Amino acid sequence: MTQFDTPCFKVLILNLSQISKLDVLIKKHEDLIPTVLKTQVQEDLQENCRALSIRSIKRFSPLLFPKN
């Protein structure tokens, strides 16, 4: 039995492979953060535009469509 066949060494190899997989996953998430932030800003803007248009319609509809 060599030193590379010991259970401790096998656990170390497993841990290193898991760490490398985690590093890849972390990198993917770091790359997604700007996209998520951009999407969040766009959604906030769209929501504000919708709210503004609804308020505008309520405010100006009596002027545009008077009840006779």
C-alpha cells in the first residue's frame, strides 16, 4: 500500500475535486450578477412606467373623455 492509497489521500483528492467544482459554480454565479442586476433595473423601470401611466390615465381621463 502506497501513501497515495491511504483513505486520507483519497479524501483529499475528493475534496480538491469538489472545491474545483465549487470554484466553477462560483465563477458562473459571479458572471450572472451583472445580468441579474440589469434585469432587476429594467423591471423596476417598467413597473414605474406602468404605475405612472395608470396614474396619468386616471388623472387625465376626465379631461380627455368628459361625461356628458
